[in-house]
Amino acid sequence: MSQAATVQSKEKPENKIWPFILSELKPKGKIFTPFNIISTPIMLAGIIIIFLRFWNGIGSVTNLSQDVPWGLWIGFDVVTGVAFAGGAYVMVFLVYILNMEKYKPIVRVTVLNGFLAYLFYSGALLLDLGRPLNVVNVIIGNNFGVSSVLFLVGWHFLLYMLALFFEFSPAIAEWLGARKLRKALSGLTMVAVIFGITLSVLHQSGIGALFLMAKEKIHPLWYNAYMPIMFVVSSIFGGISMVIFEGSISHKVFSDQLEENSHEKHNDILHGLSKICTGGMFVYLFLLVLIFVHQQNWEYLPTKMGIWFLVEVIGFVLLPMIMFYYSYRNKKILWIKIASIMTLVGIILNRMNISIIAYKWDAVVRYVPNWKEFVVTLTIIFIEIWVFRWIVRRMPVLRKSPSWVNESH
């Protein structure tokens, strides 16, 4: 077991906690890795662009306008990213509510991924606001009132981040060796789980509800009155696909943190998750067909947007659903991983279509993100990965909790 995987077995005195934390800030592992070499210059460029954004205004680094106030930073970082983070509430529901113990080894890493995702996506919201300090208006309901959907989504975001933090907090206490604190926090886990699941379902649907007000702006093939439900359903298989994708990478990168028999457990977990994705995608596809028939959108299919719609639905919903089903029945691990990537691409297409591509699709002047917006988006993703990696290498996220945890029960 590497030094990164060692765990302090005794509770640290208060006067030794800060020196311990400072010592943990030192790098662990190789510094000049391909990921570090690629991500570092992008992050530096992104930080410079973010500085210019706050110094010269949002118009200096984006192609946003009064007609198109929501662009890539909302469409991808928030609308798409929230769906990817949906794996957190699905996994805690499976483990803590349905008591499916086989998924317990990946609960902490999934919750951590969800918490960091929401934390950084909230930061992306600050970048997108013309006046970032006005973000407090979302919480207090100023200007648009407490009956606004945005007010509800803002509170859902804030409270769900707190719930995720409390769900993950026992791992922090174990890292610090704080036995009493760990025991107190573990008692709050079930409350945080129930509260978090409820909030997550509400704000997943709430984001879909935001687009209900854009009926005249979104292409009829993507707009429907059931978008809140569709956003919730898609967050289930989208979030699980992210768990499969992220878990497969973590399984290799952090192999020193795992037990000897983790490979077999990991494959068994992937089989179960592929079954869940199959069911979720079938429900989503079934609802999509019902909505399409009900709205009588046949006339749009021969158009360019109609063909693009079929590419999304057939290529990145129906096809990966079949692949998930086949791989589950025949235990094809590689197919599961490929299907998860295709599903993630499908989620990106769907959310970007609704928020950007199919939004004002018939306008004379269309919004197209510039390169600075893409660099900032990559910067947010890379910083999140760096923080995620730092935590996993130091805290009991993938590895077992210290022995004193079981002794204290």
C-alpha cells in the first residue's frame, strides 16, 4: 500500500491538526504526467480569461448578448453538468434506501464527485452573471419574487450542496482522525440522504421547468410540457453513465487505493449499473415517443433539425440502450464502458440542443461560443479534477475506512 493510502489510526490532538493539514498539501505522486502537462497551460489561460471577464465585463470574453443571455457556461457547465452529477442521488438511494450493499464501495466517490460538480457549477453561474454579486438575489428572491422557478432552483442548489457535504463529511473526519466528530456526523447521514434525494429530484426537474417559459424560442422537436420529468429521467441514466465512466478511470488511476478483489467487485457493479441505465433509457425513450406522437411533429422530421433530432435519439439514446442491455445479458464490460460514453455524449447533445442549438434556431444571427468560453469551461473541469484527485489520494474515499471506525460502532 502506498504512502497516500495510509490512514492515521489515532485521533489527532487539536494542536496537531493544522500541521497535519499543511503536510497534506504537499504533492503526492508524479508531477509531470500527461494530464498535468495538458491541463496546466489550459488552466492558466482560463484563469487569465476569468480575470479579464471580471475586469472588462462578460461581453469582453463571450459572444453573449441581450437576445442570448445564456450560452455555453449555462448550457454545458450547469444544465448538462447537473445531469452528470445525478449519479450521486441515484447511488445513495440504491445503498441507503434500497439497501443494495454491492454498490456501497462507490458511494463515497460518487457523492464526492457530485459535491464538487455542484460546487464548481455554482462558480460557473457567477461567471455568467453580468453582475456576479447579484447572485444573492436568487436566494432572497429579490426582483423576481419567491414564486419564481429560478428562486426554487437556487435554493435547491444551495441546500443540496450542503446535503452532499454532510454525506461526505465522515470521510473528512476519518482523514483527520477525529473519532468523536466522525461519530456525530455519521448520525446525520440518513437525514442528509433523504433530504438530498428529495432536493436533487426537485432541482433536476426545476432546471427543465426553466425552459418551459421559452416555448416560442425552442424548436418544437425539443420543447414539450413534460421537460421537467424528462430532465429527471435523463439525469438517472446520465448520472449513472458518468459513474461508470468516472469509476472506470478511477479504478485504474487509483489502483493503489483499492483492495485485491476490487476488480471482480468493480465488474459486478458495472453489470448492475448497466441494467439500471437500460431501464432508465427505455422509460425516457418511451416517454419521448409518446410526446412526439401527441404533439404531431411528423412534419419536422424531413428538415435539417429533424435529422439532427433523429441523430440524437437513435444514435445516442436507442443505440446505447441496446448496447447496455446486450452487455448486461452477456457481461461485456467493454461494451458497458462504450455505451456509457455514448450516453454522456447524448446527454450533452440533448441539453445543448435545448439551451443553444435548438434555441432560437430560426434567428438570423445565431449565438456561437468563442474560444475563450471553451477554455474557461475546460478550466473549470480541470480544476475540479485536480481537487478530486487531491482528495481521493488523501482521504478514505476508495480505500477502506480506518479500523477505529468499526471499533467505535
